[in-house]
Amino acid sequence: MTALASSASHSISRHTWIGIAAGLGAGALWGMVFVVPRMTPGLSSVDLTAARFVSFGAMAALVMLLNWRSHTWPSWHQAASAVGMSLLGATGYYLLLAQSITAAGSEVPTLIIGTIPIWVMLLGKPMHLKWSALVPGLLLTAAGLALMMQASLAHVVEQPLEGQDFWWGVLLALGAMASWTAFALLNAAWLKRHPEVSATEWANWLGLATGAGALLLWMLAGSESKVLLALDGKALIAIYCIATGIGAGWAASILWNMASQRLSVSLCGQLIVSETLFALLYSFAWDGAWPQWSQWLAAGLFTLGILASVRAHR
């Protein structure tokens, strides 16, 4: 691994390393999303997601108001782009995923969503990059995903894959996968076409659009206010939701935009697996447990896959 890391660092500019660090930082913050639901018992997935995205939007609005004289405001066309992107990468994606889990259970949708890094790598490959250079990172990532999902695969095999609800859930999960994959590709392309828009400005615009969408989501499908106020430990739950919105929402969006501006889409796709690595780290820390051997091996394969992809894109 040391030799691979040394080779990967050769001829890579500081500009690129900043993008890699930003992408890994976004993954570290996104990983919070997988453990926070376990820290907020009694809060529905719709309420948790709405709270996260509303906090994201509130933070974006606050930053824009504090810097209203120097902040660049979007044109109508740019605002429309932000709304579309927020639907693809946030509220729309979540609605498809939540409904797919309701219809088909958690295992199959998780397997489908877990392939997003591979699709982003495949569809975002730069024209000048040979497929042979991308294969090692793809194979290592696919092997890591297979190990992580072996328990789910075993459970799925035991279940009868019948019924309209199940296949409807599969279709919705495929839609969620396509939605976030499209977001990754289109978001990177938009940022590269608009270098005059900073990563923070674009994150704030997305935050406002996402926050508005999340508020609408809560009004349509969220719990009543009296139900939320009756929850035990509601102050701590609110802190978790706000921290997730600011960290996994606003800050992660800025870091991901920085990575998208500096790196090819395929390399960004590879960096998405860091979200899985950090999610596992947080989950094990919360449980006070050690990973199984297969999870250690999968984490090693993910790390090697990232290094191989960095080396391929140097």
C-alpha cells in the first residue's frame, strides 16, 4: 500500500490534493447520516431528513444574510438549476429511497444504492483516461462492496422475491440510484461551466432550495408538532438534527463542490466510498464494537481502490 501511495503522489498537483482532501472530508461528514438515526429514537425518517435539510437551508440563509453585500446572488436560471439539483441530490432522492425501503425492505435498496460510486466512476470517466487505468480501482471497490453486503445478500437470497410491492420497491431504488448519480454528474458539470461561482456560494444556493423542499416534505408527510414536542430527549434530538444539517449538509456540500471543481467526476465517484468507511467507523464507535474480518478486509479494499484511482488520474 505504501508503494501504491508513493506512486499515486507522483506528479499530482497541490490543486488536485486539495480536491481529494475535500472529497474525503465530504465523505467523513456524510458518514454521520448513517449513525444519527440510531441516536434519535422515536423520530421518523421523514422528520429526521426534513430537520437535516431545513437546518442546511437555515445555515445557508444565515451565511448569505451575514455576507449579503459581498455574496453573489443567483440569476433566475441559476436558481432554477439549484432547485433541480436539490431535487436530484436531496429531497427527491430521499423520497425515492424511503419509499423503496417501505415497499421492498432495506436489504435490496441498500445493495442498489451501494453501487452509486461505481456508476459515477464509469459514467464520469474523462475522455483521455483509458479504461484499463480505471479497472483496478473499480475492481477493488466492487470487491469491497461485495464483502460489506454479503450478510444482506445472504438474507435476500432467503426471501421470496415476489409481489408487486417488492418489484415496485426495486424500481424506486433504481430511480434513487439514478437520481443521485445524475446529481453527481450534473453538479460537477455545472460547477466546471461556472467557475465564477464559488463552492460556498453554490452550496448556499443549493441549501436554500433544499431547505424549502424539506419544509414542504415535512408539511406533507412529517409528524405533527405535538408529536415531536412529546418526544423524550427532544433537545438532544434537535442538537443532533442541527449538527447533521450543518455538517453533513452545508459543510459537506461545500467540500463536495470543492472536489467537483478540482477533480474529474470519475475520481470523485471513487471518493464516495469514503462515506461508507466513515459510516462504519462511527457505527462501531457508537456500538463500542470491533469490525468483523470481512469488514476490515473491505475497508482495506476501499482504501486501495481510492489509491489506485488517484494513481490512474495523476
